[in-house]
Amino acid sequence: MTPKLNRFEETLPRFSLGRRVSVLVLLASLVVVGVVSTVGIPLELIPAGFSPPFLAVQVPWRDAPPQEVLEKIVLPLEEELSTVRGLDSQFSMSRTGFGRVFMNFKNGTDMDVAYREVRDRIERARVRLPDDADRIFIRKEDASSIPVYVLGLTYDPEMGDPYRLIQREVVMRIERLEGVASVEINGLQEPEIFIELDRQRTEASGLNIYQIAQDLGADNFTMASGDVRWGGSKLLLRSVARFTDLESIRNLQISPHIRLSDIATVEFKPPERKFRIRANSQPAVALLILKEGQANTIEVARRIQAEVDAMLQRPRLQSIGMVPLFDQGAVILESLSTLLDAGKIGGLFAAIVLFFFLRRLRMTLIIALCIPLSLLAALAVMFFAGESLNILSLLGLMISVGLLVDNAVVVGENIHRLHAGGMSRRQAAIHGAGEIALAVTTATLTTIVVFVPVSLVEGQGQFFLMRLALPICVALLASLAIAGVFVPLSVYLTLKNGRAAGGRIRVMYDRFTAVLATAYDMTLGRLNDSYTRLLGFFLDRRLDLLVGCLLIFAATMGVAQKQIKVVDMQEEERSGFEIDVRMPQGLTLEETENFFLQCESTIEDLQEDLGLSGWFLWHTASHGELQGFFDNPRTVKISPRVATENVLEALPKKPGVRYFTGSESQQGDEGQEVAVVTLWGEDAGILEEAAEDLEPIFTGIPGVLGLKSAADPPPNEIALVVDRERTQQQQINPQVVASVVSYALRGQQLGRYRTGGEDIPVRVRFREEDRENLNQLKGFYVPTGQGGFAPLSSVTSVDHVQGVRHIFRRDKRTQRTLTLELEEGKEEEARTRIMAVQKQLDLPEGVRFGEQMGRVRLGGGGEDMEGMKFAILLSIVFIYLLMGFLFESAILPLSIITTIPLAGIGVVWAHLATGYDLDGLGVVGIVLLVGVVVNNGIVLVDYTNRLREAGTPRREALLLAAERRFRPIMMTAMTTICGMVPVTLSGASSIGLSYTSFGLTLIGGLTTATLLTLLVVPVFYTFFEDLGEMSAGLIKGAWRGHGA
């Protein structure tokens, strides 16, 4: 019996068949507009408009210890920056040589306005900062802050001045290119003019470094001095007293009979380097090239590459090696190539599956055409909406490939079935498309509605997921429109009432399709019959199926809880290895360099075995990093994990040297459960002492394995303690004492020397041999108020103290954390004991515990995972509401929702069978899976309802629906699964994303959900309907009893 259609269901297919020219014109328009949009859509790495509510201010201050950086740099900045509107929280870090202040703003804050206000507050704070801390950087994270190109330069260490050569011959040429905003040199410091005093001669001349620095600073300046009238005109006046050349500095009269050259050398040279960078066994520099905001990324990258090729031919640059380290344009093109390859292969697999089921070439081609047509529609909408083609939209389009034929498959198969059953072509096209209209519309909307919770998420997550969801939703809506308008007309035009006679090719084709038909009957045909019989069996034993499903689901989730790890990214996504190296304390930069040269030699020996295209290292005196890059990350034969293990085994061993891989230096072993105890206070030293006292207390708690050791132990420091009584007796300003030490050791900047259009810093200090040890420091002379000098040792004492490597502050409060490793299986008990101990402890005055104890699972998803869980639950609620609205029932959608936990079974076992972890994209796949797996149940329940409306009894309707909808359900599932196979097997891409977990999620979930839908959904259909009738009966009975 064929269910009847209402007028609404017939409207679209009748329009399609009655207005053929209009449909073809619409189709041609879609193709033209789609092709034009595809050519014109901008290509980017990160979506335009990405501007997270975050700003950072960094101020370098050479050689200053953390405590001094805090007092002189960070505290003034914190005070001023705290008045910026929209500020949500403030976090600062003081380390040797620089201070940083991070600002998080409230969602919805205009970051352009915030940037201007931050710049204004910095100008207010500048007068309180040290004179030689004159470089202040504001970092605003957006798409334009990502380098469009990173160029590595290697050079001969014997070169006199590589900085000037690179600046003039490389940087300036690149900056002149169209679309390039700026070029930043990383790894090479600008040369300075150093005035290095001979301490013996200086003191013999009765001079002091403090006085000399003050006098030299006063002799090198430019000052705006108002305006004057001259010759009837008003002119601005500047007072200029700048050094004109090195000789003018050397000949500067320090006293009536002494020139500067008599007591000092004046040289133009690079400053002492605090770090080293090497690439492929040579000293290296990295140029970070940023593009202008509206410039085309691909074109800018191409111009840069062309300029690099031209510079390689210049004779003056033959001593400079150039190696592209990152090309954003190439990354985008490679990602696009990956999409096209996956789309082609996925479309081919889907077409093969369709042909196996349909065994009609024309219908197979019609349905397969839905993929490119839907993608063109999505690209057109993105183009006119002002969106770009980026890593997120590309991923969204790639995800869509396996889903776009589902609607066309169901519509086309239904038309074909009705025509084969005796209907005319026109009746089959109208009735077949109309009969299935509600089901495919509901199925499409349920897939789209899972992204609604994304719009309710605040912050950066919403921005990124919406860019991922847009192409998916538009492509699915386009596929729905194509299935409702284009497919009925196309199938109608290609259906034939009889088989045409043919020649030899036709005979071969018929034999081939006959073989396929036999194969189908022997496999899926028999499976269809078995499913129908099995369904009849379980309709009489509903409780058995219910209990069995619950047991399988519970067992699977139990296994998942123990064995499935949630990670940010797959190990295979990495394009090489990365090893963090921590050195023992007290080493010089030269000693550390010798060790890293041994490491470099080891990596060079392993280059061929590991398939490395190159390697990179940088280090300071205390730590460094080793990186290796594969020739081709997608085809490399050895995994990054194995490569890292091989390198670690071969690296030189030295007492006190520690190696960390990946994120171990920050997080530790993956999956390790920890508790973070936070101490708040004002003084970093007191907090450090309190942390040391608390360590044995917390580590002695049952369930606590120990304290997670920091990668960098705090350094030892020498404190010069000023004796205020003695300084007062000799009328010495304590600030002058500190300045003398600072000038002598670190140097004092004296402004800039301008030559050839360039400003060169000028710095005064003692020679290196005059400032090498503590005894020399004690002998420095400090000017007294009586006009004489006193040795530093007479007004200070030396104290050896435990220093701090960095000082962290949050919202103007200093904090110190203790990270406690917890025993597996006893985490909650340990946390309860830790909190109980916290309440009993008496802390030093001014120190207190944080408001709550942090809970972290190292290597896990943390808060983001909790947010995703909520989004998945909310998606299920929205799907239920949507189905309830379309089916006009609150009970029937419950039977379809049961397919979602069935899909979870497949997700778990797919990851376990392949050994892959569930990563971030895998979690996104779960969100999408929630909307996809219900489609089969919707098709089944919709047809069951139609049969029952036509008068078919419930049991017969369920068995008939399962039999007739078996083929379209299997077709849609297999086409989607086959479409995801190339995505799953594509491995790591150059953008650092692996689609494996995402593909496994969809493939595993769809497989189990499809295999069980034909059994579980009909059984739960009857169960929930009976439950609803029983509840309604009880309510009616209670109501009647109440009325009586």
C-alpha cells in the first residue's frame, strides 16, 4: 500500500517537473556563481576577524633580576593598565631581562579601542620606567599577527657585521614588497657603540663611572626648545648636542686634562649575546614577515619567495644562506590540495557504493553530482558573506563531502523503487520525492541543529566553531534543495519504461550489473531478510533487547573510561620532533654552547635514518630546545614518537642535564592527575619560603605521590645589602649605590648616535676584565656627599640568597603554586585530605591559600572537555525538540534518540582497535555524529507513520518499513562512511591537523548505529508508544477519579 501525499509535499517535485527550464537555469546560475566565487574567495590561514580578548605588553630590560623587573617595570605597568576599560583579569610575569603583563578582556570588548587605551596607559607609565627600558612591545593576537612567511638565514660567524648586511640587503628589500607590513629580526642583536672604561685608569684619574655616565648622558641629546621668529617667520627650535661620529666621542673632554679615549675604548660592536640560534649546523637568524591586513596571503607569499630567489643570485649575499621555514601561502595551497584529493577520492568511493546499490549509471552520476554542486553553493555563500577560505572552512567543506549525497540517495532510491513497482515516471518522481520530503528535511535539520549550542558558547570557541559550522550547514542545506528540485527532474528525465536494445557494450554492461545484482542479493539482500526476521523476533522480546543494549553500552563506556585518552592532538600530527633541554645551574653560555654542539652533531649523524630535512636549535646558558623537521610529514616512514625516542637515546648524557619531550616540560606525563595548591601574597621571597615549608606537609598526605618538580630550579643570587647607617654618615644616596653597580656591570644607555639615517644605541660600562668577580665588585667606588669616594664594600654587605626564576602575579597579587601528583584511583580522597590540611595550617603573615584548589588532568581536555560535553547534551535536546515539532509527537523522537548511545559504542571501539587517542577534532566529530546518526531512524519512523496512516497495523508497518528502508539506510551510511575513508587516511597535513580521530569517530559511530538502528529503533518505537498510552490511560483514570 502506497501512502498518500498532502499538497505541501507535492509542491516542490511538481514545480521541478513543470518548470524544467527554470530548474536548469537555476542550476546553471549556481554553477557560474559558484565557480566565480571559488576563484575570487580570499585564501587565509586563520579566519579574518579573529581578535581574541587578549593583549600582552612586554618590556625588555637587559640583565635585570626578576625582583628588580617587578619593582621597576611590572608594578608601574600594572597600576596604569588596570584602568583600561573592559579589563577582566590581569596576569604578570617578571623574569631575568624582561617583564610581561597579560590582559584578558571581557567578551564583546572592542579590541581596537582596548589597544589604543593600552598604548595611552603605557605612555603615562613610561616616565616611571628606567631610562634604558625604552623598548615596549604590545602584542595583539589576530590573524595579521601570524607571520605570512618565516625565512631562516645562516651566515659565517666570522662576518664582521651580519646585522647591517641582513638589515640593508634583505630586510629592507622584503619590506618594500607590496603587501608586506613589517619584518622582524629574531636571533641577531643590533650592534651598539660601547664605551668601556678602564677601571684602573678611571680611578687613577679621580673619576667615577656614575659621574661619567651622568656627564655623557648630558652631552648627547636633542631637545625641543619652543619656537622663535626670524625673518618674519615663526620657526620651531631644537637644542642639539648629539655625538656626530666615533671620534667625537673618543675626543670628548671628561675633565680639563683627560679625554674619554684616555680612560676608555669606544667601539662599534654587537652586545654580549645571551642566547644562540643555529640551523643545520650554522649560526642562524629568523625573519618573521607580517603582511598588511587586507593583502592576499598567497600573492604576498609568492612575492616574498620570488624576492628570496632573486636575492640568492646577488653577489653581496653569497655568504648568506636562505631557508624558508614557514610559508603560509604554501600551507593554504597544501590544505586546499588535501581537500580536493579527499573530495575526489571520497566522491569516487561514494559513486562506487551507489552504483553497487542502484546499478544504474545515470542515476549514480546524478546523485554523485550533488557533491560538487553543494560545495559550489557553500563557497558562493561564504564569498558573499565576506568569509575566507581558511583551515577551518576547508575542514568544514572536507567534512561535508561524506554527507552531501544522503538526501539525494534517499530521494533517488525512493523514486527508483516506486518506478520499478509499476508507477509511471512522472508519478514516481512526484510521489517518490514528496513521500520522503519530511524525512530528508528533518534529517538535514537535525545535522544542522547540533551547531546551535555553538552559538551559545562565549569567547574564541564560538568564533572558531562557527567558522567550521558555516560551510557544513550551507552545504547540507544546498544538498537538501538539490535533492528536492534537481534530483526528481534528473531522475525523471533519465528513467526509461523499457530497456533499450544495445550492442556489445550494452551486453557487457548488463552482464556486469547482473553480477552486481547477484552479489547484492547474496550479501545485503540476505542481510535484509535476516534483519526483518530478527526484528520480528525482538518485537516479541523487547526487554531482552533493551537489557542487552544497556549491558553492551555500559561495558563499552567502562572500557572507554580506563583506556581512551583525550588529547589535544595526535602524535602523528607533528612534522618532526621537539626536545626541551634543561642545563644544571652555574654554567656559562660558552659551556652550554659546547654541549649543544655535541647534540647538533648527534642529530646530524641521524639525519638520513630519521628522514630529516633540517634541524634547528636555540639555547641560553640554562636551557634550550632541539627541533627536527621531516622531509615530508605526510609520507615519513618513522613516527615522531619513535624519532624522538631514537634521538633521546643518542643524545649525550651529562650530570644535571634533563631532557623533556613535547609538553612534558610544562605538563608532565600524559594522563597524570594532579592537584594545584595556590599561595597568594605580596612578597615573592616569603611565598617561596612558605612553599618550601609546605612541601613536606603536602607530600606526606596519603594519595599524594610527590611534588611535581619544576623544569627550572630557582637560581642562586647575591644580594648587596646597603648599610643605611654608613651611607647616612657619608652622605651617600642608596640609589646612587645601586646605579653604580648597574652602570658598571650592565651598562647605562646614553641615548642614540645617528649616522646614515640610523640610530645606534650608545652604552657605557666597565671592561669585562674589570667586572668578572665579586672581589672586583666590592672595590667599586661610590661618590660621597663630601666630594670624595667610598668603596662599595664599606657601605654594603654581601648576602647569598635563594633567588626566584620568575615572579607571577594575578590581579596585582603575587602567587606561588605547588603542583601535587596524585595516585591513580585515589584522586578524590587525596583532594579531600589536601583541602582538610589547608584549613588546619597557619600560614605566615601576608600569605594565604587561593580561593579554591585547582584540579588539573595533565594531558587531558580540562575545562574545554566539560564545555564540549555540555554542548553535546544540549545538541541532543535540540534534536529532540526539532523532531518533536516536525513529527507532532513528544514520544516518537525518543525512539530515534536511542541511536546516539549506539553510535558511542562504535566511537570507542574504533579508537581502541586502531590505537588512536580521541583528540580535539574527534570531539568535534562526536558533536556532528549526534546529528548524523539519527537520520536513519528518522527515515524509518517517518515511513512507519505513513504506513500506519494508510491503515497498516503497527507490527506489519514496522516490519515493512524495515524491509523497504533497509536499502536507502545502508546506502546513505555506506556512502558517508566511504566518503570519510580518505579523510581518515589523509594523516597529518602541513597545517598540523590530523583528521584520523575525526574520521574514526564518524566511521565507528555510523557503523554501529546503522547496524543496530533497524532493530533498536522499531523496538523502542513500540516501547515508548506503549509507555505513552499507558501513561495517558493512568492520567485519564486519575482525572476521572478526581472528577467523580
